[in-house]
Amino acid sequence: MAASSKKVFEVFVSKIPWTVASKEMKEYFGQFGQIKKCLLPFDKETGFHRGFCWIGYSTDEGLQNALQKDPHIIEGSRIQVQRNRKAFLGRKATKEEDDS
Amino acid sequence: FGLNMAALLRSARVLRFSPSPLLYVPGAAKYGPPRSGLYCGAVGARAIRVSARVLAWPCASLRQYGVAPQQQGVSKDEASIGLRTKQAQQFDWALAKLDSSVRRTGRVTKTLLLRIFHDICRTGYPSGNQALLLLRSCGSLLPEMPLAERTELAHRIWDKLQELGASYDASHYNALLKVYLQNEHKFSPTDFLAKMEEASVPANRVTYQRLIAAYCQEGDIEGASKILGFMKSKDLPITEAVFNSLVSGHAHAGDMGSAEGILSVMKGAGIEPGPDTYLALLSAYAEKGDIAKIKLTLETVDNTDTSLMDRDLMQVVFSLAKAGYEQHVPEVVERMRHERGYVPDAMNLCLSLITQGREDTALTVLKTFPSLQVESENGEVPDLGNFFLRHCVNMEKPAEKLIKYSRELKDAKLHSGPLQFTLYCAVEANKTRLAMELMTDMKAEGLPIRPHFFWPLLTHHQRDKNIPGILEVLRGMQQLEVMPDVETYSNYVVPAFPNMDAARAALQVKRGLIVAALIYINMSFCSLTVSSPTFPATDLSVFRGSLISGFKRLISKSVWSFSLFPAENVAYFLYNLIDSMTEGEVQAKEEKLRQYFAQLKSLNVFIPVTIYRGIRNILDAYHVPELIKDVITLVDSKESISTAEGRFVVLETRLAELRAEGKPVSAVLKQLIQALCAEEKLERALEIKAQFEQDMVVGAYAVLINLCSRHDNADEAMNLKRELARKDSHVALDATKYLALVRVLSKHGRLEEAIDMLKEMKEKDVVLNDSVVTQLFHVLNAAAMKGDVATVQRLQDTTFALGLVKPTANLCSPLISAHLESGNYSGALEAAMECHQQYNQLPRIHDIICGLVEKGEMETLQKAMDFISQERGEMTMLYDLFFAFMQTRRYKEARKIIETPGLRARPGRLQWFAEKCIANNQMEALENMVDVTEKLFECDRDEMYHYLLRLCQESNDWRKAEAVWTKMQEENVIPREKTLRLLANILKSSGQVVPFDVPEAWYEEDKPKSAEFLLKEKSLVPNETPTDYQLRLVTLCKRGKGKEAFNLLKDADKKGVVLGPAPYDGVIRSLLAAGSLEDAMAVREIAISHIPGFKLSDMASSLLIITQVKRNEVKDAMAHLKTMLQLDQVPSQLAITRLVQGLGSHGDVHGIEEVEGLVKALGTSLNLSRMVFLNNTVLAHIKNGDVDRAVESLETLYTQGGDTAHTSSVAFVFRKVIEENNDAALDKLSAMAERLANHFALYRPATDLFMQYLEAGRVEEAKFMLQRCAAIAEQREILLSYMTKAAQEPGQVNKIKTMKELVPDFVDKETLYSYLMKCYGLDKDLASAKALHDQVQQEGMQPDELFLKRLAVLYRDAGEAAPFQEPPESFKFYAEKLREKTKAQTASADD
């Protein structure tokens, strides 16, 4: 795959308690810097979110601030925050061949 | 001695088993068995204890194998897959599922059980052990289900599977009885027996035992006595279990005195009351609330040899609670010792209590849970009791109670957010009222309430299109002052309404919100981001292991059951036979093989010299050269002798000529000496050597030295060696020859010279490969067998000190053997300990310990135990001691060891001992091992019984085998299929009736003849019952003989025989699988005429759809799909795929959309790729001539499809278009692929197209594509997978070669070559393979073992001898090895 050179400042958050939604995530992570993106996917079949979320900052500074804090506690639960690794694209690339 | 041993046992046990808290238990005599899994909710079934381990066995390895990262083929034609394969796979899968559940939690959930039940039904033909597995799970393994429901489920399963053709034997009836007992189901034992009789299933000991228990459960002593009398009359043994039932029986009849009296009756009968006996008594007291007696009894137990486990006490707790004496519960709970497996057991106790309305007691128990995680550094509270809250919600406990429990958990710092969690459970389980009450309370507490809390509730109503339900939730939101936001409306509310207006009218909300919601919905449609959760593909586990061992058995048997081979084939067979045996087998069966060879000889069987050489090489490699002389007698004497003699003469003459002519003779001299040595003609070779001494070259010396060594002539060998050294002091022999020298020298006591040889090896850097290391072992062992400790020690130390080889347990063992041989056990121990200090090896420790136990050398034994315990851990020590006791038949001591608290099963070690027993025919030891490990934590019971049956088979003891089967029922073990097959084979080969349905091995394709023969015989029987027909039909269908089945069925119909739905369905499937649509429909008509409600099974329906599509009857197929869905049936993935493809080729875009909608409504269980629909829609557009639409939808997918889209394959589209030679469409698609590649950096379509060109052999176009879009060459992963796939079928090698030409560096050479070799192997192309091997060697590469193995097989199949040694292990072994290596490499590359 061609390498995309555009820099993103994303963290990947997991172990999010079910009571928290995007609004609360934005509020919490907003304290570290300006947020450009907040993606907390919900499963429309069940109505619950999947427990993980991507937060994109507009600057590297926001990202670093968020990464430096430990532990992150939201509504009494400890959540996991890590730098968003390059996506797992291509891992399943060969799965859908043939017979489609 | 007994006393001493007991003392030792105690010290061993009380030993530093320190990390385990289990020892902090008062009283030294408590060696109760640790239990795995669940609390036996044998609620009230006092005398019955269930073992969860019945299900908890490690599953057969589910690994699939092949080379490197091979791709799993997409589904094959359903019809071609043997049904039996599926059955076996499915059992394995179901088993793995249930097993992992029981292992983790000690229970099974209803959902899981039902899913497995449904799946088993869907495939048809449920096997006997599948049925057993399901039935067994309907008792106390379901603590979350009310008792009556469990029994109901058991009955449902029983009836349904019977209808589907499962046949039941005693094990099923016994399992059903167990379920009745566990569920306290009231039934009439006499009726039950009558039912069994009606079904012609004979009751056995276990049946009677359980019927007695059933009577006793009701307090019906009279009934119990009746059966007891019956058992006595049948001479069946009255076991402890029966007495235990009687204890409960008398208690339930209100006669505690008699209940207590049973214990002395038992003692009188020579049976010690066991833990279960005391438990029966304790439960009886508990039901009366007699806590004083309970305490007294517990003290009594403390003073006996037995001990009670936590789970026993849990049963007492349960009985107390159930009888309403909850106030006494704490007194029992505090006696628990929190043994291993306490938590899952206690959880199941809580669940059962909740299910049966004793949730307050459950909370009491919950609060005593040891907290699992230590609070983390920042003082987080672990969430304890989730399961408790969830089950309370599921059981509809009132909100006030839940709120109260939540407070208690929170205050006790056991849970951080119990209310939130309870709410989670409530909304998940669609309990709107409870959720509302909880949220009202939360709001009052000041906790936030958010819109998304209501979403899960809405999803339930949305699915059911339940508009009043939706409105109710919205009203609830209003009450709690939570405003529904846009997402709430758009995702969860509006979609439930048929249209916008209806929604707006019903909701009366602001127009703006609805519009916003609409826009939102449209957006999500446009962006095509339909998430499809990927499901893990079901493991395609095949019973490879048993397959291989099956063949082995076949082979080793055919040796002795003498062959009727035509003589010319014997030779090759002989070679293959020996080749297929392992070294150990050949060694073990040396004498038998010798007899066999002699037999062959007496039959005037000859083998060619080439084959002889092959066999000789194997025997050499297996270290049984003694057999070579037996084989050589089989060689056609004229051929060998005459040719050999002739050769000598020719060479000698030539030698003389050369010498006469004054020409160099070295080369011919070497040839002659080699030839003579090959025929073992030492004398003559030495003569020749003497004549031509000055012309001797190194090679000639080497073979001579070797021959001298072999002929035990140390003097001559050393003479030659010295002569050689004089000629050239730098020259080195190869390792085998050095070792031959070492052997002969040490044998003749010339130890120093032997040591010198070793030193010389080191000086001259002689490399020792694996086979030489084995030779070294034999050198050492030969000395050891003479008890020559000093020699062995010296040789061993020298080799290790010189660093010639790495020390291994095997190489260290001869030293120990030398000590043992001379009866010096403490010396052996010292030596072993020394080995451990120096080389970290502990050789032959089992034999040492056995010797010490046998001899009663207590002090040394203690020393050995201390040492092992310190060096290898307590567990290892205990196992060592255990096996030593087993080996020396000290079973009582062995049992004590295995009952050590905290001990768990080590399958590898148990297997080791079992194999030993089987090999040495030690039935008693093996039986005892199986017996004493019954309660061993995590012990795979089926595996243990399988060992026993194997030995029964070896010793041809069908009576024992039958007893093993009964024992398995008593222990509630569900046999795997291989175990049942083994048992059936034993019974059959002794001419016994097999009392159960034998699962057929899918791989026994070589046997249909006999089955057909049987069928023919059967058809001669004049009076045919429906059962007869059914049996024959099923058999024919299983054999894929649909036509025959059809004829038979018509025959039955003519005679007016009416069958059940299953056989009709089976015949229909069989016919459809063969494409006979009309016949299949005719069968359906017959079925409908007899069975009004007859409908096709899921599988038959799917096959029908496939057949219809194949015949181009797409409309019919579509109609049938709809019928299926209406009947709540689930079509197979393949049926949908074929249908969609059919629609695509008809250009029916609409139809595809419709199917997609239907499938989506079905849920996500089909594991269908979305690309199936998309690709075929594209093809439909193309078919309709609308290529632009096609291109447009593909472009949309790639450019807007989100993260996963650019990995979606459109190869199928390209393939179809290429196949149909639709160049106009291809041009546009090709342009699109280029555009996507060049403008959007999306290379997948271009790569797909490139590969489809290759696939179609249009190399020029592929090349052109590559030129315009060079990035294709970088899509290595895709290209690689193309190669992997190509290499799975014969005749594909050119594709790989072409690929290599076009994209030279798409793969490293090593991988490429190994795939090429794989292709040649498939194509049986030895010539190309040879060429490839040469090339590999020329390029200086080291081919891996798999490569060589493939090549060697090619050679062998062509009847040629490979110029290298064939790697001895299986393909699988090397493939795994290679995979491990690749994995390790990628892992390190990732770091």
C-alpha cells in the first residue's frame, strides 16, 4: 500500500464503560487539547457501543498531553489510552477472493 | 515397609507445597481431590455427584496444517464433502465449545446449548455421541435454568434427535436418568425400564444404580429394595453409590436411624463409607435443619481417612437454604477452604440458589468470595458479583431487591458500579420496567441518565417492529427528563416505522428533528458503511492423528496376518512396510520381523537387490543392523552373488591390467575395495589392500576401517588408521567411522585410544549430525549394558567436555543405565543428580525411583524427592513418585499422591505412562491409573479410557472393553467418536454385538465393499420392517448411492411401508447431491403423501436451491428460498452464493437486492461476504449492457467504502468478464482499475485483474497491465497468496513460473522453490523436481526438510532411490516446523 504521509494525531481508547457516550468522551479528552475527531462506534444491532474509541487531536501537543497522563479514569473506570497504531489494513486482504 | 512409605508420603505431601494456600488447612489427613468445574447442582439429589470434568477435556488439536501461510480454500461443493467428515468436525466443534464453557465456568449457558442443538439438527444425521453430549448437558450444568425447564429441554432433544435418526443405547438412557436425578424429575422407574425394554436396550449396572437413586430421592425404600434384589439376582456388584442412595432414601422416608445405620451395614459388607456417603448423610441433616448433627458429622469425617471438599459443603449449604434454614448457612460457609476451583463452584452455587429463589443466601455466599485481584495501585475496586446481578435480572427479581443488593456490594467495596451494571443487564435483556425503576433510583442518587442508555431497549422493539414498545421507551425518557437526540431517532426509532409520515404522526416531534434523522439515515446509506462483523471461520478440524495411527495399525497387523500378495509385489510392500514403521516399532518387533522374513523365504519369495538396499538403509538408520542378514537371504541369490562376484572379477582383472600397463590404479582399487566391503568381504579386501598398499587412497582406507570396526577387529582397524595417518596426518574420517572406531575400541577395553579418537574428531572439526548423535548414544549404551560405569562416564564426559555434542537426556542415560545394570541405585541417583548439575538433564529418573521404591531405600528415595522437588518443582516430583508407585504396583500410595491438593493433570506425563503400559501389556497398572485419576483436576477422561480400550484391543479382551464402557457411563464420560469406534472394533472382531450406533470413520473409504455385502445379505431377509428400510436407506445415502436409495424407497412405497421424515429427507439430499432434481421431487411427493406436514430439512432445501440454480431455474430457486425463510429455516452459505451468482448471470439486479435484504433480516449468522452481493450486482449490470453502472458502483465501493473497502476483491467480476470474452466491459473495467490505482492509490482491483489475466493464460495482457501500473508488483501479499493457492492443485506450475517471470522479486527464492517443489509433487513430475533440486544446490541454497521430503517421496513413488536420506518425519511435522520458524522470524521482524 502506498504510504500516506499525512500526519494524524490519534489515540485509541479502550475499556470504555458502557455508560459513557461520545459527548462524555469529548468532554474528557478535550482537556488535553483541541479534538478534531471522536469516533465511538455503536453496534446498531444491540444499541451498545463497542467499548473502544478513536480520538483525533488537531495538534501533536494534544496527543502528547493525552498520552502522558496515566491513569485515565472516567466515571470511576480506568480506561486504556494508547497511540493509534497504523491500521491493520491488508491483514484480511486475501480472505475475500474467489467465489464472490 | 508400608509404615515407612506412609511416613515418606506425609513428608512428601506436607512438603513445601508453599505457594498454594491449600495447605493452611488444619488436619494433616485432608487429601481430598481437587475438582474442576462446577458445583454439582445435584440439588437435592443427595447421593449423586456430578463431575464437570466429564466435559472438561482438552480437545483434540484443532490445528489445520499445510505449508506456511496457506489460504483456506473457500467452501467446496457441499455435496462433495463427506457427511461424516462434517459430523466428526461438528462433534469436535460442539465439544470444544461446551468444553471451554465448562472449563472456564463449570457450566453451560442455555443459549450455547440451544445453538449447538440447532446446528446439530440442521445437518441431519446426529451421531450417538452428539446426542449424548447434548443430553448430558441438560442437568446441573445448567444452573441458570429452572429444573423443570431443563428436563423439558432434555426431552425435546431426546425426541428431536430420535426423529432425525439418532439411535439410543444404554449410555443415552443412563444419561437421561442422570439428568432426571439432577433435575429432581419425578418419573416412574418401572415405566422407564419398560421403555428401555421396548426399545430393546438392555439395562446395565449403572441403570439400576440410578433407578435406585430415583426411588430413594422419593424416599421409596420399597422400590429401591426391589431393584436391589434384582441386581443381586443378576449378580451385579453393589457399589458404594448404591449404599449412598440408601442413606438418602431412608432419610427421605423420615427414618434417620436407618439412614445412619447404613454406614455400619456398609462396613459390614467391606465397603468403607466414602465422602459421598457422608455427604448424603450431611444433606439429610441439612434438610432437617439439624446443625448440631452436621457439625458432629463433619468432625467424624475429620477423623476418618476421607475428606470433604468445598463443593461437598456447598451442597450442604444448598440443602440448608432450600429447606429454609438459611440461618445456618454461615456456619457451613466458614468451613470452606477455598480450594482450587472454588470460585467457579461457588458461582454455580449462587446461580442455582438464585434460580430456585434463594437469592439472599446467594448474596451471603457471594460476600465470602476471596477477592481475586488485589486492588490495583490506584485503589480501583474490582467488580465482583456481575454474574450475581445479571442472573437476578434474568430471573426477574424485583427492582427493590436489586437496588438493595447493589448498595450492599458498593458499600462492601466489592463492586465499583453495581447499579450501572444492573441497568446494563436490564436494558440488554429488554426489561423495560426494571430499567425504568433502576434509572429512577439512579437519578435520585444524582447519577447521570443519558439517551444512549435507552438504545438497547429500542433495538429490541425495532427488531420486532413493536411501535407501542418504542413509544413506551420514549415516554420513559420523557419521564426521566432525557431528551432523545438525533441519533436516537435516526438509528433506533424511525427505522421501526414503515415510513416517515407514520413516524412523524406517531412521534409528534418537531419536523426538524425528523428531517435531521432522515438526512442522517440517507447519509449512512450512501456511505455504504455497513459493518459486517466477521465471524471466525469454524475450525476445520480433522482427525488427522487418528487417521495416521489408523493406517499404522493396519500396516502392523498386515505383517502378521500373512499376505496373499503376488510375489512380485511383496518386495515393494516390504520396503514400504518397514519404512512406515518407526524405529521403536521395528526394534520392538525385531523378532517378529525376523520370523516374517523367514516365512517369506520359505515361500520362495525373492526381492531385488535395489529393494534390499533400501531396506538395509532403513534398518541401518533404525539401529537394527542385525536384521540385515535376514533380509539378505531374500535377495535373489543368482542376481546378487553373480553380479557381485562378476564385478569383483572384472575389477580385479582391470586392476591387474592397469598395473601391468604401469597406469595409476588408485581409482579402480578404491572401487574394488568398496565393492568388497559392501558385500562384507573383509578378508579379501585386506588381501587386496596388502597387495596395493602404496596405491591406497583415503576413501579406500575409510571403508576398510569401518568394515574392520563392524567386524569387531579393533587391531586391524587401528593399524589401518595409523597407516592412514602416516600417509596423510591431516585427513579426517567422517563421524560415523570415528564412532565405529570408538565403539570397537571401548568394547575391547582400549579406552584411552577411544578417547583419543574423540579428541581427534574435535581437532579435525568433524561435524556430528543427528543420526551420528544417535550412533553415539548406541556406543555409550553398548558399554552401559555391560555395566561398565567407568567407561561410560569417561566417554560421556569427554564428548561433552570437548563440545562434540550438546548434552541431552538421551545421551546422559547410558551412564545411569550402567549403574542400574549393576544394581547400584544410589549410584544411579548420584550420577543423575550430577548430570543435572552439569548438563541440566535428569536421565532415567523414573527407573531410578522405581528401583528405590522397589528396594525400599527410603533415605535415598527421600533424597531423590527433595532433589527433584527443588530442581524441577513439586508437581514434577509428585508425578515421578506417582508413576514409580504405579509401576511397582503400590496403588494405594499412588492414589494418595494423586489426591494431593492442588495437583492437576499433566496430559503429556499421563500419556507417557499409559503408552508404556500399552506397550508392555500392563493392564493392571493402566486400569489403576485410570481409576485413581478420576477426580484429578482437568484430567481428560475420554483419553484415559481410550488408553484402556487400546490395551483391551491389543490383548483382545472384549469383556474388559465392555466393562470399560459401563464404567464410562457410571462416570458420565462422553466418549469421543474415536473411542466409540475403537470399542466397536474390539467387540466386532470378537464377534460380539455392538450395543450402540457406531460413528463411521469418514476416511474408511476402503471398506464400502463389505458394507454393500452386508446390505445385500440384509435384502434377502423377507419380512422388512420400516426400521430395516430406514437403516438401509440411511446407509445407502451415506455411501452416496442416491439412485439405489431411490429405488429401494420406491420399493418400500409399493409395499406400503411408511417411513419417518428423516429417511425421506436423506434420500432427497442424496439425489440432489447427484443432481437428480426430478427424482428428488418424486421422493418429496411420496413423503408428502404419507406425512402431511413434511418439509425439506435446511440442508435439503439448500441443496435444492443449488440444484435449481445449476439448472438455470433461478426463479424457482428464489421462490424456494423465500419458502424456506418463511418456515424459519436457514439456508447454507453456498446456496445463497449460488443463487446470487445465478441472479447475477441473469442480470437480475433487483433479485440480488432482494436476497441481500432477506439474508440481512435473517441475522448475521451466515458469514457471507458482502462482496458476493456487490460483485454479482456488478455482473448483473454488465449482463444488462450497463457497464457504466457497473463501473460506477465499483468505484463507489473503493472510493467511499471506508477502511475495509480497498481490500475487497473483485477478482470474481474480472474472471467472469474474461471468461465471457466481453471485451467491451473488460476495457472499461480495466480503465477503472488503472484509474483507481493511479489516482487513488488503490491497487487491489488492478492486482485482481492482473491475476485474472494470468489465470486465464492471457500473459500479454497481464504484462501490459503491469507496465501501466507498476505498483501491482508491490502487492506482495496478494501475489503470494495467489501462488499459495495455485500450489494446491495439480497442473498449476506454469502459472507460478509466469508470475515469476513477470514479477521476478515477488517472493524470495526459498519460498518460491518450496512451492515449485510442492507443485511438482502434485504433478508427480520427478524430472522437473530433480532439475529444481540441482538448481537449488547450484545456487548454494540449503533446501528445507519439507522440500527434501517431497522430493524423496517423488523418488520413492517412481521406484528410484533418492540420492539423499529421506527426512524421517511426516509432512505435517516439517510443515509445522517450517511454520514455527516463519512465525518466529516474522515475530522477530515485528519487534
